[in-house]
Amino acid sequence: MRPRFPALLVSSLVAQAAPVIVAATPEDIGFVSEHLPEIAMDNRYAQLPLWTSCGAEHGYCPSLNVGYASTRSQTLSIDGPMFSLALTHEVGPWSLTGFAFYDPLHLRSGTEQRPLDVDFVSGVPYRLPALAQFSGLDGSANDTGLGIALRRDASLSWLGHFSWTAGLLWQRMSLRDYRYDYLMLEGPDAGSTGQIGYDADYRHVVPFAGMSWPRRGAHWAYAPHFQLALPLPRRGMDGRITGPDFDLAGNQADNGAGKHFGDPSMTIGFDLTYLPWNLTFDLGTVVTQYFLEPYIHEGVDHDLLFTVRWNGGSKN
């Protein structure tokens, strides 16, 4: 027989280091699972078709926006295409835009270790938080909605010539098969297995407002812009966890853990338009979403967003 001393020594060291391991691991699975769809919502607000203008000869201007987003937190990801259609009508100094969007996103994971903690329901028969292994995520996050925006050009001495916009949209983020297989790695529950998931529909009414500074040349136009959006109402996140001899479900708000889903959003962009083709590339969101989202939503490694818009009959 091989001596048991090395194995016993390793087990002892792991047990003593367990609190340090938990402290050094990334954010717990519920924390980052909330942030992934919230970032997808921020990416959608960043792509709202708000800045299209029609020429005098065009009563109505259609526009088509196509984007792609990819958000990562270790092996967890939410990514996919993003589509929107809009129709703009100008009445005197005012522009009225109606739009609809559909973002069929995918939720995926590899295998990784994070703390398991549960705040959407009480009575989970584990000693939590505890380090666990998560795998098997293969779900969807479909973000759909429609809205209306009012825009007008203006000029102030300290702001120069600019456009402002304000509007309202309705949005539904639908999370399906948003669940992980887990294996407890430490403590008295080590070896226990089950599933934890976050399937739900989140519906919001979202007021938004923004400003843009459009400038135009012979072949190119550009427009730095920013906007604020406020999803209402903020909601508690739904969840469900199963394990040996238990199956529990609940909501953060009902469990006294607060309402955390649906964050206020600020997005910054820089539209660059090639006028002969009426094609607009938002270069600003590529940079700002990449650098800002990991600070706004902790636990996310990066957020990539690419978008292009075609404006029919636009003067931008």
C-alpha cells in the first residue's frame, strides 16, 4: 500500500485554505448571471435608432440597424446578433421615430469554479457560500421591444449646435434554459450535485433621453452622442435550485434580498456615416462598451459590440 500521509496532508491543506479559495474566486454564480442579460440590455440601448434625419424631399425615412454583441465572464457568455427597424418622419423642426427590435442572444458556458450562493429563496440545505463547479449552460436570451422617440435640433452658446431626443420603449428580456449543473467542491456538502437556473421574463417600460452633436462634410458625417435609459420597474431576479431531495424556487424581492434586475444605463457613441451609401458605423460604442461595462457590471471580462445602420433617404 502507498503511504497515506501525502493524501492526508493535501486534504488538510485544502480544508485550511478553503476560505481563502472562496475569497480569491470570481463573483458568485448568481451575481454574474444577473449581469450578463443586463449588459445585453445596455447594448440594446446603445443601438437605438435615434439620430436619423430626413431630407426635405423625404417624408419618411426607413432605417435598418444590424449589430453583434459578445460578452464574457470567464467561460460564461451571452452573444448573438441584434436587429432593429425604424421609420422617421419629420414635421417642421421635429422628427418622430418609431422603432422595433429583436435580439436573439445565446447563453453558453464551459466548466468553471465559482462560489455558490442563493438569495432568491431561503431554506437551501447547504452551508453557503461554498465553492462549486458549474457547467452545462446552453440557453437563450431573447430581447424584444418597440418604442417611439421625439427629436429636435437646437443651439446653445455653451453647447453649440446639437440634437436632443427623448422617448419611451417597451422591452421584454426572455431568459430560457438559463441553468447550470453544479457540483459542490468543499465543506460538508462536497460531492452534492444539482441544478441552479434563472429562467424568467422581465418586462420593462424604459424612458430614455440623449444628445448628439452632428457634423457633416462632403462624403462623411459624424455625430458623437450619449443617452440615458431607465428600465422601470426594477425587479427581483427569479431563480430555482435543485439538489438531493430538494427543489426550491423564488424571487429576490420576495425573499427580502432586494430588486436588482434592470439597471439604469448610460451609453456613449460616435457615429461615422459614409454619405454616398447612407451607412453609419457606431465606432464609439465599440470602445465605450468594452471599457465601461466591466466597471459598471463587476465580474464581466469584456463586452464587444459592433453595429452598422443603413438610413434610407437620410441627410444625417
